[in-house]
Amino acid sequence: MTSKELSYLGIGIGIGTAAAMLFAPRSGEETQQLLKDKANDAKRRAEDLRDSAAQALDRGKEKVRHQAQNLSAAVQAGKQAYRESVQTTPE
């Protein structure tokens, strides 16, 4: 499943849950409180997911930065080796 499909699935589950709560045999106040609790839970889960995604993004950025440093060091070492070989090669 793609992330777009998962998003649609989550939205569908949320709508289905809300509809079920509205038609459940509870008083209006109980249903409202239940919906508020579910909304707060969903908000908390979304915040946790956002934080996890931000952490994963930060780790990815750090890995890319580290690889860029390694590549830069390798290029510099290659340039230095070339310069040294050109200087020591008799013509």
C-alpha cells in the first residue's frame, strides 16, 4: 500500500468510527465525550507519527551529510594522489 492509500484508509476508519458513535445507543453527552476522547487520541497519534517522521528525516539527513563528507574526503585524497603522481613521474 502506498502512503496515499494508507491515508485514505485512516480517513475511512475515522469517518466510520464517527458514524458508528453517532448512531450508537448512548446519550448525547456520552457520545460527545466519546467523540472528543477519540479525537484527542487521534490527535496524539498523529503528533507521535509526525515526531517519528521528523526523527527519521533527521537521521536520513545526517546519513546523507556523513556520506557527502566521506565522498568529499575521497575526492580530495584522489586529487592529492594524482598531484603526487604527476610530480614524481619523470618526463
